[in-house]
Amino acid sequence: MASVPFSALFLSVILQTAILWSIGSSQTTGFTSIDCGSDSVSLYTDGNGIQWVSDNNLISEGTSIVLPDTSNGHVLSTMRLFNGSQSKYCYSLSNSAVKAEAFFLVRAWIYPGVNPPYTPRNADGYFRFKMIIDADQWWDVKISYGRGWWWMYEAYVRAKRSEIDVCFARTTPDGDAPFISALELRPLPDTLTSTTVMNGTNRSLACIGHSNYGVPQSGPSYVRFPDDTLDRFWTCYKAPDSDLTSTQETIVMSAASIDQIPEKIFQTSFVGSQSFTSSWLQLEANAVHYVQFYFSEIDSFVTTSGMRVFNIFANGDLLSTEGPIDVFASVGANAAYTYRKPVLSNATGAIVFTFTSTASSTFPPSVAAAELFELREINELSPTPIVTAVEAIKTTLGLGRYTGDPCLPVGYAYDWLNCLSNGTGITAISLSNYGTNGSIPAELNDLTTLTEVHMNGNNLKGEIPDLSALELLETLDLSNNSLNGSIPSYLATLKNLKVLYLQNNNLSGTIPTALLQRRQASSLVFEFSGNPSLCDSINSKCSPSQSSVQAPQSQSSKSKSSTWIIVGVLVIGILLLTAALGFVAYCIYKKKKESLHNKVIHEGLPEVELGGTKSSVTPILGNVLPSERRFRKFSYKEIEITTNNFASKLGQGAFGLVYKGLLDDGRVVAVKVSSKTSHEGSKEFLNEIDLLSRVHHKNLVCLLGYSTEEKQVLVYEFMSKGPLSEHLHGPHSKNNYGLPWATRLRIMLNAAQGLSYLHEGCSPQIIHRDIKSSNILLNDEMEAKISDFGISRDQLINKTGAPPTAVMGTPGYVDPEYLQSFKMSKPIDVYSFGVLLFEIISGKPPIFYLPPSKERISIINWVKSSVFRGNIDDIVDPSLHGQYNVESVWKVVDVALACVEIPSFKRPTMSQVYQDLEEAMELETSQVQDLPTDAMTSSGS
């Protein structure tokens, strides 16, 4: 039995010295070939008429390396090494043929050399890095060095615009630096069978190999341009004369003309015994492939049909299900014939094709050539408006070294961008102390999904541009620059803005009063010190440079001014007297009203009987509020007494500041004071109180009372151990051991049970507003309860007919589908809960920076990359020191992955999530029970 082995990584020993002198990019239309790492004057034409150019004018990043060993020819004597910290490095390939929807072959040559400029990071001696085409991961490179081997990778792609980005990236932030020896681009007709498959399936094709079988020992090592007008690289597998047949006759090409296969390939064939195999190894496991076999009946002894008839099997299964192959019966002698089929690789990443004669066949099977492709999914590029805006920002700030798609593939966005997982938006720009200059790009205003902009510590000049379209913006840090002009008043209209840093610039003029008022109300952290020409109108702090120098007034002008001052003082005095009289009358009225209630002013709701017939607002739920669940209504004065004038601050949430308080009955409480002045309106706020009165569950924080005087206030039961976030990321996480895995499981179960109750046991109008670790509160027994649940934003929309005014949620926890529709739903909660599970497992926040590149990455993408590698230890919080059941952790990871599925209909319900987490707890507890007694006790003297 003859065997013809194949491998994507073994295009090496056969093809050595002679070949590489003829690799290149010629004057043929649409051909581009790049000699990577060569000097800037490198421009030459090889023996095949293919012209090579240096990459020095195509990319500014990376280091040019000249290898000490040059036995493989001019092209592979240099490389470009990308040893910086960027997330990826891209060549933008373009020529007169590159336009949207056109098909191309992209080819990369990689040669590490016998003695490479640096050694692999991995102990096994392999270099590992990624190659990317546009928004798609092309190949995970794994190559060795020291053997004189080189590697070639090909892909068939369809251009999405007038250029094709070919990028190189580390597999991990501390992984091997990628490198490249040569790049080639070749146009492909849209009439090829392979490109027709691409068009019909909307897939790209990773080329596993173009293989020319049965080549004589004296024949070439490869076939390519000019024999192949498309410059496909056909690897020639040489065979002894006893295993091949050949001819000098002209081959009738009509059957294969659409694929433009070189005639010489059909003039030789491999002929084995009655059965032989062709093995393709090291493929992607269980992946869809596409194979094209090429045949020609060139044996003069085969003169009629039925003399050479055979079947083809793939991994033991019949591939030629339409019937045995008889080339002579199909096209006659000396004529090209093609057989094409999709085929799956097996679980080990192999496809073994077996050619077997039928019982009646006189001659054994034969084959001239084959092509194998893997079908790959195509991802759309980031939307054009986003790319256009980012390109303008790069130009303004001098960041031209960043190339390729700004957001895609997922995990390979520019290291100063945080993008939505689907690439449809940018949520953060992080350019703190980046050494940029220029002005603040006006195009920031086009990135309407931004929640954070950090451009502090640079040398930015000019005025702050119009950013009024950034309605989701929460943080704007422009401090420590050289900005001038005034502070724009529109900043006060950005309702989600929580942090505004403008200190240490050259800003001037009067600070908008609305910004100062928000600062005083603690709804905005606003810093503006270090701007000597700014004027604080509220606190009467204006620098001398801002006081205008006026001309001397005439005597008559002074007299008129004095008259108006006197009139103004009188008017103000009258108004103050009227206000004082009104206040006295109100106090008398209030005292009388209190006596009518027999001094019981805090039991039930005397002002508004929520849910009952006396309510002055229309409750969303119509049931009467049970008397035992009525909340205490506090006056604002009582809130001040309860909190000791707001002396003990516990934290801050989306609602506002949270203070510790003590009721007159001795109960410790958490008092939430809204940072907004009746933002929701009293009707909506009281309706929400009505809704919350109907919610009671052991895993939901209990609401005890409220106040509507001066500010909206909610009084909750106090959870002594504080929020979960502090135990994962705060001071509690700094001890030697963090929360034990069993405790984390119990917390997850508690939260899932509470949320399941909200979803399944309550009105659909009840929906969680922000499921995150800071809203999971713990008591002395480390039992968890959820806080901050409330009315669905959709309910408010339906009542008012108005669109939402802001995103409900915290960056990192928010479902990408919600950012597109602003439609609240239960699957949005499930998504946030999935992020929370990842956070509890890993101890990392939903968005964090990867060292050393400081790439901003979401926890979902980070976990998925580890899951893909099958390494659970990379995910688990190191503070657990391995003290967990691996199966239990995997179970929770699986649950979390299901929760963040896109689209949302694929996600489980919270009830199902709770059941699955119970299984994880059973796995954990069963392991503990199975341990021997001495294994459960500490050892030591």
C-alpha cells in the first residue's frame, strides 16, 4: 500500500534552496509580494518575472532582522519581528485589483532560521503566535527552529473594502513576539469552484494544501507561476516509476477549465495498489473541510469504461456516495476530471482518504492532484462610521502606528480602546499619559457608545470640542494637559456623567453653574484646580485675570446705579419677609395635621396609601398593600437623625450615596440618598415603592422605609459584611486566602435564587437594574442578598411613550443587545449574572487591563480564551490556592458561558441557572465528603 502523507506544517524538506529564489510579486496585474524586513531600497525581479518589494514603506512598527543563515535564498534571509506591546501589527495590502467583494489568495512565508534572534517562550521549543486577516483569526502558528525548515500558509479571502489587513499578534500578552518573512497577494476569479463555494456559504477558505501527486523523481519540487497563472503553490510529491503514470499528450481541459489548473499537473498521476491512502494531519478537529480531487485517464492501456473504477472513503466513510468513479466513462482518455465534496475532520484533527478499486476493476485507482480547504466563518469589520472616527482620532493624536480593524477580532482591539464584543461600538478610550499631542479630536462625538474617555497626562492643546452626543459618557478625564478656552456648558447636560477631571490646564472663563451645582449635590466628581483663569461663580472665586477692567463711569451713571441698588434691596427684603411668613404658616399647619393622626406619623403611609383607593398616584400594580408590609415614611429630619447627619458613609451606587444609620428601635440600617433631585419624579418613585412592597424573599435585601422630602431616600436593612465587590477586589481580598470556593458557591446560589424569584415569582414589571458584585450584599453568616432591584425601564417607556434617556447598567455587565435596543428583558439580567459568575470565579473585575501591554479586555473574552485552551487554572482566583473541585468550577464556567450567549434567546432562565449551580454545589460537597477524615483537618506539630 502506498501512502502519501500531508501536513499544513510540513511544506519544508521537499522545498528548499531553489524554490525561494522565485517567490515573489510580479508585474502581473493584482500581484503583490513583500520581502519583509529587507532594506528600503530592496526591489528586484526574480527568474519567474515576479517583482519583490521591501516592507519598509508599508509598516512602521517592528524590527528588521537579517538572519545569519541564508541558505534558503534572498526572501527568507530577512524577517520583521514585532516585539512591542501592541495588540496586533498589520500590513494593509492594496493594489489596483483590490476592491470590495473581489477574491484573493493571501500567502505568508515564515522562516525562524537555524539560529533565530530570540528563543521561544515555551519550554517545548515552539514559537506560537496568531495570524489575522481583517476581522478573522487566520491561523495559530506553531513552528520550531534549528532544522532549516520554513512554513507557508495560504487563505482564500474576499476583500471587504479597498485593502486587506494581514495582522500578527501574540497569543497571550507575555507570549512569543510574532514575525514574518514574506507576504503575497494574488487575485482569484469569482468563477473558480472554490470561490463559488465561498460565495455560496459566505465563508473564507484556509488552504491546507495544493498537492501534485505522482511526480517523477527527476521532476520539479513545486509548480506555480507562470505555469499556474493564478500562482497557486502546488507541492510536488515524487514517486518511483512503479507508482506513477505519465504522458506527453495534450490534456483536454474543458472539465477543469473553470479552475484553471495547469495542464502539466494532469500529465502525471499516482497509481498505487488496489487500495492506497492519502493522509491529511494536524487539522482543526471536527471542522468542515472541502476537498477537490483532480484526475485524468492517461494510461494508454485503459481504452474503455469499467477498466479503472474505484471508490473514495474519508475516515472510513464512503465519500463517493453518488457511485464509483470511472474517469474514462465520464470524460474519455487524456481529459481532465474533477471530483469535489465537503468532508469533516475527525476528533484527532485528521482526514484519511482511501482509494479502493471495485471488485470488477482491472486497474488500480489513480489520482493526479488534490486541494484541501477548511471553511472558516467570516466576521464583518467594525462599522464604517466607527472606523472613520477612529482613523480621524489617530491622525489628530499621532497614533498612526496602530493599523488594522480598531476593534476586531475580539480580543485584538487597539490597546487603548475598549470595544463591544460584536465590534459595533467603543465604550472606552484609554490614552492616559500616552505621550500624544495635538488637540482633542472632534470625532470623539461620533462614538456615541463611549462611557469613559481618559486622555489625561498628554500635551493636548486647544479647546474642549463638542461632545454633547456622548449621552452615555460617565467619566471624562482631560486633566494635566494644555487645554485652553472655557468649560463648555453642555457638559452639565450629560446625565450619566459622574466624573469630570479638568484640573491642571489653561482653561479660563466662568465655570458653568450647573456643573458646580451637580458637584455640590454629590452627583458629579468635578475637579478643576490648577486653571488659574477660571471663575467659580457660586463660591465667588474668580482670578484677577477674569475681572474685567471697566472705564470710569460718569456721575449720572453712578447715580442711576445707586438708585437701582436701593430698589433691588427693597424688593429682596419684601420677598424674604413673605417667605418667612409662609414658612411659619406651613409649620402651624403641619403641627395641626400631626395631632389629627394621634402622633402616629410613621406607621403606614398617611400621605399616600400606596396600592389602596386613597392613593393620589396610579399604582402600577392594583393589589392592596398588606398592612404588615407597609413601609415607614420618614421625614428628612428623621433621616438626618438616623444617619447622625450623614456621618458614616458606606459607599456610593447608581442611586446615590449610602450611609449607615440607627433607627429609634435599635435596628442598624443602610440609608440610600438619591444624588438626583426628583429625577424620576414623585409619581414614578412612589409607584416603585408600591412595587417593592410586594417583593419579599430571603435573598433580597429588605426595604424598610423611604422619604420624599428634599431628596428621595430609601432605607434598607443593614448587611454587616458589606458588598461582595469588597471581598473580591477591595481590602478583604488582600488577605492570604480570599473567599473559599464553597462560600463563593453559596453566594452564587443565594443570588441566583433571589433573581429567579424576581423573574418567576413576581410581576414581569420587577426587573433587576444592575446585577453586579457591589449589589450583592453579605451578612454575618456570609449569606448573600441582592439590592437595587426595581421597575423595568420598559414599563416607564410604555407609560410615557418616551425613549430611554440613559443606559441602565454598569460597563462590563451590560448586555450588548441591550445597548442596541434599549429594551429591558429578563435575558439582560441573565447576561449580567453570567459576568458576575466569571467575576466570582476569577476575582477579576468585568473589565481590566492585561499586563504588560495594558490592553483593556472584558472578563468574558479573557475567560473564553482560557476555556479555548482548556486551562481552568488560568481562570480561577489565585487566592484560592487550588482549594476547589475542578469539576465544580467547570460546571460554573459552563453556566456562565451559557448566560452570556449571543443572541439572547440561547440563554437559560434564572430558574435553570439556579438548578445548574445547585449541581455545582453538589459536586463540591461530594468531594469534601469523600475525603478521609485526616485530609479535612490541618496538619502540623
